Amino acid sequence: MQDETPKNINEAELSLRTDEGGGDAELEDLRRSSLRISRIIIPILIGLAVVGYLMWKNFDPLEFKKISWGTKTAVWMGIGLIMLVMRHLAYSYRLWILAEKAFSFTKCIELIFIWLFSSAVTPTSVGGSAVALILLAKEKLSSARTAVIVLYTVVADTFFFISTLAILYLFMGPGMLRPDLTSVFEIDSWGKTFLIGYGVMFLYGSFFAYGLFIDPHRPRQLLDWITRGRLLRRFRSQALETGHEFVEASRDIVRQTWRFHFQVTLSTIVAWSCRFLLLICIILAFVPGAVFDGISQLQQFARIEAMFVIMEFSPTPGGSGVAEYALNAYLKDFVPVGIVFIVAFIWRVLEYYSYLLIGVIIVPNWIRKVYKRTRKEKKLKGDQPE
């Protein structure tokens, strides 16, 4: 939320080296791993291949002619773009709160672009957590605070899914998994994959929540255990130090006011809800006969969220291919098969490809700024009398 990230990035995830000796190497690893052309082109090609397959297999000229390209489409696409912006701002606000306002809000907007870009170029099952650890460490946060931000983010995201899906199931029943499903015993491969994914999310979310809010000594013991082997023994002292800092930072998180936790929870709800509502807006914009009646949108919201559980465990970068194909499986009673490729393509352009393109611009600029700052700090330190 299997690892295709480079070895040095995984090492950085364990050690979170912020000293001047390791900084340039970590940034170089980040630059190579994130901006490698294959990391950007491959997910786009996979997604376009699936969209092309859906078009070749299902395209219906009659359904295509029914699409109204007038005011209705423009209005709902405009609302969809608002959802896209609100999602990004909600993620930025959450980072701003978790970092205890160590950054400006503008800086948080930039960092979220880089974070989401990193997630887009790695398998969804891996996510951008490894890069996020380097990202935040390079912005002069302590290793413990950095680890807590990433872990709290995982916990908040996971329990949003666990709780809201349970509530939606109470209202909608098995129909939230696929059209016309009346019993969980009738679930197909998509449904089974969802249940497995939901179970895994519940387990690791509970583990991280327990370590973060109840017994922070457990993660420290885990770091101690995994660095006992010969392969990772060189990281042992740093891992133990990080584990100790994690315990202290976790205590600080627990001592935070209800307002702090409320703001993190609310921003998480807004971010994910806007992400789902974007696709609903695209459906309302392009599907002939689609109307805003509340009930249909609630059903679509539940299906999309269930679909995202499967996408979270996709082996492809950013869920490419899986997302487009899953949309056809989960929303086929709301999106005619003859135009599903249009909805899938526009959705992925806005929700996914846009971050790939923006990241190509932002990431090099951020790395350049960090390089300059690091060199300046080294020069100032070298000029100081001993």
C-alpha cells in the first residue's frame, strides 16, 4: 500500500538516513527510480491497452451517439475537476496537520504531488511509502516523526475503508460487490478477491493502529527482529534508534488533542470521498440517461470503494489495467458496455495520468532544490571554525 522499488530505497525505508553522507545517494536513487522513462510509459501503455481492448470488444456506435456533449457534460465535468482539486487539498491538509505545521501549506501541496506521483509509478501493492519516507526525511523531519506520518496515513486510510465498507454493506447488502448479487455465497472471482483484500487490510491496519496508539514497543521489537539477520545487520543500530524514537513520537501522537485526530480523520474522509465522487461525476457527464437521484450515486460509491480495495493490491504501477477492467466489472449496470472505454479513459486521465505528467515536472525541481540546500549546508558547516 513483490517490491519493485530499488534496493537503496528499501534500505532508506529502514534506516531513514538524514546525515549528509547518505543524502545525495538517496536523492539519486529517488531520481533514477521515479523518473526512469519505463516507470512512466509502462503504466500508461498498460492502461491504454486495456481501454483499447474494451473499445474493440464492446464499442457500440448507437450508444456512443446517445452521449450528449452539451451543458450537462460540461457541468458534471466541472464538478469532477473540483473533486480532483479538493482531493489534493485534503491530502495536503492532512500532511500539514500530521507534520504539526512544520511545512507551509503550499509546501505540503508540492509534497503530496511528489508522494502521489511516486505511488503512480510503483505497484499499487507497494505504494509510495518508501519514497515518502525519503521525501519527508529530506525536508528535515526527524526519522520518528516521518515514520509516524506514514504509518498514521496507512492507519487512517485503512480504517476509512474498513468502516465505510461495513456501513455500506449494512445498507446495500451483497449488491455492493457486483450487480444482482443477492448472497455472499454467490460471489465470483471479483468478490473473492475483494474479501481477501478486505481481510488483509483489516489485519495490517489493526497491527499498525495497535503499534501506533496502544503499544508502540511492538514495532521496535519488529525492527529488532528483522535486523538480527546477517543481511540487514548493518542497519541494526539505526533501526533500534528509529524504534526508540518511534516509541517517543507515538506517545506524542497519543497525547494529541481530539481536534488533531478529528482533523486527520476528516481530511481522510474528504480525500477518499472526492476520489470516488470524481468517477461518479464522469458517469453523470457521459452516460446517456444517467440522473442524479442519490440512490444510484450511493450504489456507485459503494461499488467504486469495493473496486479500490482490489486496486490496492494490484501488482501493476498505479493499478494500471486492473482499474480499467475492474470498472467494467463493477459498474456494468451503470455504464453501458458500448461506452465503458470512454468513462475508463477519461477517469484515468484525470485521476492517474495527470499525476504522472505533473510529477515529471515537479520531482526534478524538488530534487534540485534539495541538492542546492544540502550543498549550501555542507559549505556553511565547512566554513565554521573547529
